[in-house]
Amino acid sequence: MEVNKVYQGDCMLLLDELEENSVDCIITDPPYSTPVITGFGRKQFKNVADLSIQEQYIRTFKEKLERVLKPNAPVFIFCNDSYFPSIFRAFYDWKCLQMVVWDKGKIGMGKPFRKQHEIILYANRESFEYYRDGITFSTVMKYKQVQTQDRLHPAEKPLDLIKDLLKGFTKDGDLVLDTFMGSGVVALGCQQLKRNWVGFELNPDFVSLINKRIGSNLSGFIRTSPNGDFSDEKEHNMGLEVPTSSPPKLSPTEITSPNPNIMFNLKNGS
């Protein structure tokens, strides 16, 4: 497989094409799922045994990761509180295993408790190497979520969070794998930090978006109002502050998200 490229297809099949013992780090965000059995057309039943459906997939996924990962390569998997138990059980035999909480700093939906966090499972088969001397992470990481109107993917993760993980656990030239690319934020972080990457994405619409986003060597997104004027409010796209006065005249490349409610213009990087 070529590096710095997104491949369209099922990650469970594409993982078999990666070279053995070649990946330095995995950062990925699989779709969150919890098995629910519906009986008689309406009533839903929940049984802890149903999690075995989920666990079987995760265990197979983990076995494929073990083949392509270097022995001390860290793995970061985003999940929620319902998905975490299955992932934790699958990786329990690895030497290093921790739950990290991403605090979004803003209350979301939910009853009776409204959610303000997601979970990151950190796992490593052997001793980890940490590359930020004097700086350590808390198990609660506080990063603002990407604003709804700025997302290219409904589950897009903040670039600064991804970049801090890359800075802490990878070095220049390392190969980072993302098996569920979404909008390509992991690849973007790698590009900006001089890491190599390989990514898999099932949805062809998002593959097209990623290729435009990464291939343009982008330095930031500029969101315009319907009449083409810039908003007076400061906004943060891709971790960069959007200029609010005297913007340069650009001929931006248009990117349409697979989400039909989102339209972006791409500012070409220098």
C-alpha cells in the first residue's frame, strides 16, 4: 500500500493488504453501536449477552491490528460509554490499557444526564514511548468540539486533540493508520506534523472529500455567509482563527460535505 493515501473499502479487508509490523500508531473513530434486539415488532430487549455480537467484531479487528502494528505502537480508539466495555474486553490482554475522557466543554443531549464527553481507549502491547518531555496528559482531556456548522462529518473530532496525541506518541516520519477516516482529520494532523499516514473509509463521498481536503495542502477553512461576506464573529475552523476583516481575495475550491446542510470553501495553502 502507498502511504499518505486514503483507500475506499471495508477496513476489515483492507487491513489484510497492509505490510506486517509496519504501523507506528493507530488513531481511529469507529461508528458507535450497541446491539438492541426488537421483539414483536415494537418492544426492545437489552441483554448483556448481546454485546458478544459487538465483541466478536472488535476481537477480529484487534487481531488484524496486531499483525500490522509494531510491538510498542499505541492505539487510540474513540468510543462512548456503551461501546467502551466491548473494546476494553477485547484489548484486556495488552500490557497498557487506559480509559481517557474527552471533555467537550459543552453539554449535549441526553436524559436524565446530558452528555459532555466521549471516551478514548488507549492500548499498547508493550512499553510506550512518549515524545513530549516534561508534558504529560491528564486522563481528562479538554478540547472544544467542532461546531455543528463547521463539521464536514457528523462525528468530526477536533484537530488540536488529534495533533496533541500525534505529538505525544509519534515522531516525524512515523506511519499512522486511521481505519475509519470520516472527514480525514487524522490525515490532516499527520500532514501538518510531517507524519506519514494510511486511511480507510467505506463511504465514497467522504473519500472524495478527504482527497480534496488533503490534496490541496490546506491551511484552513473559510466559511462564507450566503451572500459571500465574512462573518463578523471570530470562528475556529481546523484549529485556526478565521480572519474577520479585510480578507484576501481568493478563488476558493468548493467542497461539499456528504452532509447536504454543510457547504465549505477551501482556502489553498501557500
